[in-house]
Amino acid sequence: MLKDTIRTIPDYPKPGIQFRDITTLLADGAAFTQAVAELTSPWTDARISTVAAIEARGFIVGAAVAHALGSGFVPIRKRGKLPHTTVSVSYALEYGTDTIEMHRDAVRTGERVLLIDDLIATGGTALAAVSLLRSVGAEVIGAGFVIDLPDLGGSAALRNAGIHAHSLVEFPGH
Ligand code: AMP
């Protein structure tokens, strides 16, 4: 099972967090192939022109999904990493804020975009990415995650924002 290929590291990066480590899934060829196929299958007829993915683990699966769909790939990065003119959005973390950025010209108005990340927890990161994409006129068709932590409410928050979130594996708690 896909779930068995994900390693859990207790108390990383801080006490109380169960870190869901996908490097063990990625290192397993059959599991990686299955994950990409399952992330891709809901969207094969959705005319996705661009997959946007969130630094850094999202890039690995997002690029593979973009390749499988035959669509383009757009990186959403932490502040200060992209060389050209960017749009940015800040969002609240447990302590403080974080900022993500995207090239302003990466997505055109009306483009059909699929958002990909490795994991959705509170949904803060994914919702920030959605607002970034919508700010340049993109139509966010859906979002895909390898892992959902449903008790933290992120996939429900995405649904409330009108976005269907599709994930492959769920873990209870956080
Ligand atoms: P959130 O914004 O709360 O939905 O958090 C999602 C982001 O934080 C994703 O980019 C994940 O890579 C990372 N993340 C949050 N919680 C975990 C966890 N328990 N294990 C691994 N990554 C996590």
C-alpha cells in the first residue's frame, strides 16, 4: 500500500509533530509511479494547461504530474528565490508569517491550473497559493496532495474556497 511507503518521524522538526516523510515513497519506483498516476487520473480530461506546485517537496511530484498531463509547470517559491518580477502573498503560521512568490508572467488570465503539494495540513500554504494564482487571473481547477491530515481542516477549507482537493493517503491527527 502507498501509505506503507511513507515514513513517519515523531517529534520532527519540533516536539509533538509527526513528520510524514515522502522520501521513502519517492525512492520506491512502484510507489512513486502509483502516486503520480493517482494524482494525475482525476484531471486527464480537465484541460489543465499548468501545474503549479509549492516549494520544495511539491516540486518533485508536481513536475511529474505536469509531465504526465502534458501541461506546463510553474514553481511557487519561498520569498527571494525567483529572479524575475513576482507577485507575492503572506500567510499566518503558528508563529509569525511566511511569504510565497510566483513570477507575475508565469500564468495568464483564464489559464486552467492544477495546484500540487506533498501534504495538506491546516491549508494555510495551499490557500495562499490559490490566492496568488487567482491574483493573476488563473482558474484554479483543483488541488492534489499525496497526504491529507483531515483533522487539521485544510482540505475542508479548500472546499469552502470552491476548490476540490484530491489526496491519496490520510493520517489522523497531526
Ligand atoms: P499547511 O500550510 O498547514 O497545510 O502545511 C502544509 C505544508 O507544510 C506542506 O508544504 C507540507 O510539506 C508541510 N507540512 C505540514 N505538516 C507536515 C507534516 N506533519 N509532515 C510533513 N510535512 C508537513
